[in-house]
Amino acid sequence: MSADVSATREAVAANAFTRGRAQESGWYGDHLPERDFPMLIELLAQASPPLEKSPSGEISLDDLTAAFEKSCRGEVLRSVVTFC
């Protein structure tokens, strides 16, 4: 009796790419609209939004680590990653 090797390979390949990982997406970036939209409206009403920091520009995949570090330090609000 022989096992179906192709089915085993497909199951192993599927597990290799999904084990412990999740794909997430967000609208308007990573935030909670019910919390953040009122805050943004208040900032606009006060005429003090930090618009000079956004958008911060484009970054390549090679610069991704440096861009993440800038984001953690609060130097940028949002960066656009370019693939070409």
C-alpha cells in the first residue's frame, strides 16, 4: 500500500506558509475610527494637525528598517513603500 505523496507535499507546503502567521489589512492605516476620528476632528478644529509630517515620502524595501525606526521615534506619520 502506497501513500499519495503529492497530497502530503501540498499539505506540508500550505502549513509552511501559514503556521503562526496572519494577514491583516486596515482602512485609513492602523487605527480605531471611533477613537481616532473624533481626535482628528478636534485637531482640525484647533488648526493644529501635524500636517508638516505627513506624507513623509517614499521608501524602498531596502530602507524599510530605517523607516520603521523613524516611525517609532515619531519622526514620520506615514511612508509609502515603493517596489520598483
